[in-house]
Amino acid sequence: MLKLAIFLLFSTVLMAAEAPFIPQIPRKAEAFRIQTAPDKYIFLNQYAGKTVILAFLLTDCDHCQFTTGILSRIQQDYADRGVVVVASAIEIMSSLHIPDFVAKYHPNFPVGHDPQDYATTFLGYRDNYPMSLPQLLFIDRAGTVQMQYAGDDKRIYKEIEEKTLRETLDRVLAQQKTGQTAARPSAPEK
């Protein structure tokens, strides 16, 4: 009987460790800051009253680079509707890579950097959870995360990513007008 109990406990722990991450949506966005230079930061709360797309990326990630182009177009097209895009590079020594990344991909939004463990905690992942990038959060004017995508989600594969992101942003903006919140989305499509 003791062996069975230990086996069941061990099996439960293993299954929990292997369970995919499904973010709680909607949820209040926690306080967050992105470093842009020594002793200079962007604080998420400075965008109160705006709709924010917060992107976490790696400067050498092909999907992240592709997404940067999409986010630049979205920033341009939606700026007059109170939408702000901001990004944080989270690889080791990212502050050294950002100038080349910005020069090559020309984002029209701020790109700063943060330690990966700080971003991981903000995103709601467990320590050392294998995180797929980019990570994209849609935060409404009230500071509520209405949607979160991970790079391995089929809904943001390159062929349909721009359409998905624009539809998500349009939905968040429409919900803000009516005072609704997002319905619980389905699990990420893998």
C-alpha cells in the first residue's frame, strides 16, 4: 500500500511537471520594468490608459525578428488608437545585442532588456520552464492581460501571425469600448 501511494505521488508530480503552461487569462498585469540604459527604465504602469503589446524576445531568434516587423507595422497602424508596443530582450548579455538588432530590424517602438528569470516570473512560468519565444502579451487600458501567446503556439506561426495579432488587438480594443473582458481562450495550439 505504501509503495502504491509513493508511486501515485511520484506519477502526479511527473505529470504536473510535464503539463503545458496555460496562462490565466484575464489576469492583472503585475508591476514590470524594462531596462533601456544604465539606470534608465520603462515602467509598464507609465502606459496606464493605453493598450500595450508587450513582447519578450531574443535578438538572434528568427521568429522574434519576424515578429518585430509585424509589431512595427501594428505600432504604426494603431498608435492613434492608443496602442503602444514595447519589447524586452531576455537573452544573456542582451544589452550588448540590442544596438545591432535595432539597426538591422528598425523597430519603431522601444526595445530594452531584462534578466530571463525576471521575465519568466512576470509571465507566470515556473523556474527553469522551457519557454518558447517570442512571448506576446496584450494588456488593456485597465492593466489586465487579455491574451498571451508563446512562440510555439500555432496561432502565431509566421503564415498567420500578423492576422492573429491584429484580430486579437481589434478584439481587445472592442472589449474596452464595451467594458467586457476576454473570454478564457483555449489552450495554446501546438
